[in-house]
Amino acid sequence: MSLESLIILLPLFGGYLVPVTNRRLLAGIDRILSGIVYLILALMGLSLAQVDNLASELGTIGVLLLTLISLTLTLNLAALPLVDRRWPLSLDLGQSKQPLAKLVMESLKLALVVAAGVVVGLMVTLPHSLIESTANGALMVLLALIGIQLRGSNLGLRGILLNPRGLAIAAVVALTSLAAGALTAAIHGLPLLQGVILASGFGWYSLSGILITDGLGPVLGSVAFLADLSRELIAIVLIPALMRWSPASAIGYGGATAMDFTLPVLQQTGGPRVVPVAIVSGFLLSLATPILIPFLLSLA
């Protein structure tokens, strides 16, 4: 088990230990959290602009990427509604007073921030270590603020850590994502195990890209990185609509990001009841990634 998988939870639970009940203060924390999300997105764009070997292998990367993303989206969303049938979740859809169309536009604005980061990254070269350390620091602050919000919502730790819905969502996402990877390999004539490895990041793009580049080369490493990054961005756009149709799909498609990056969007559109489910699901998928990818690479 990766130490990083455990370290990422420390600020979340640290924030949970801070009792904040003042509603104005909680509203201010929410505004700060939104600003941090924009910062992380811009840093993601800067990092994406520095991916090696993209220019010479764009054709191969693009075809594999489109297939993997399409199959993952299809299989995830086909199976996740089954969790809703077994464990229906009553949501506070009135949590957000904005119309659905406006929520979707807000999500698209977040995607545009990433695109702007890519453009800046192509024009100005910044040290990767600086981008990574800044992004990690911002993520730690974001998780701490989410922990404070959790405490302010009066959610008990038992309800956060022990949640059958979260366990079921994580299992469905993992199985259907790996199946999508295997189908991608079969369609494009890759070894089956390589396709499964490509799908094993579950949204943790910073880890999957590095591990798979080391194990399978920069082309497949770039496919894994971009597929996991795309999962996060597509989830941001789809969550407002998915939350009304299938809460398990809204939570599950974001994969590992449900416990951190997409969590604020999930909370905004679904209310506080989705938070413990999302944290359990995201945590389990985050925990699986650093275990599963090295194991599968050792077999390949």
C-alpha cells in the first residue's frame, strides 16, 4: 500500500477535527475552496503541456484515448445505476439553487481553465517540480477545507468510513473500467494485460502516468495520463445531470477523484448525504491504484 494513499487522508481528517459552526465562516470557506479548485485546474493544464512525446505520437495516442474513454464511460454508466436500485440515496437537490444549465456552464468554465493552463504551459516553461509541489500543496488545503465542511455538516466518522454504497460503487467502477481497458486492447491489437493496465488508474492521473510510462513506455503512459485526466474533466461536466438521474453514476464516474477534486461539485449538486459515499468510493479506488498497477506491470 502506498504511503501517498494514506498521507492524502491526513488533511481531510485534520480539517474534520476543526469545529466550525458559524454559517458565514462556512460560506467563506466554500468560496476559498472554489478558488483553490481553479488553481489546481490551471496547474493541471500547465502539467499537461509538458507531457513528453505527445507531438510525435498524437495519432496513436488519440485513437487509443478515444476508445478507452468511450468504453469506460459507457460501461461505468451502464452498471452504476444498479447500485441505486439496491441502495437508493435520498438527496438534497435543493442544495444548489442554480438552474441545471447554469451548473453545467460552470463546469465547462472549469474545463476552460485547464485549456488556458495548457496554452500558458506551451508558451512558458515552468519547472515540473514547482508545478507538482504547488498542486500538491493546494490539494492538501482543499482536502482540509472539505474536512471542515464535513464537520460543519454534522456527519459522523462511522457514516463516512463504513458505507455499503461507497463500497459497491468502487467495486463496480473498478470492474467495468478494467473491462473497458481489456476491450480497448482487443480492438487495437494490444496485449490484453496492457489494456487492463491502462484502465487501472481510476482517475489518479499523476500516479498512473508516471508508473505506466516507466513500465510500458511514454506512448501508453501518455494514454493513461490523459484518460485519467479526461475522466476527471468529463465528470465535472456530467455530475450536475447525472446526480438527478443516477447518484451512483455521478459519484462513481469520477473514480478516485470523488474523495478530493470532484467532491465539492458532488456536494454542491447532491447535498451532504453524497459526501460519505463519495469519500469511501474515492478512497478505495485511490488505494487500489498504487497496488494494482505495479502488480499488473510485474505480470506484463
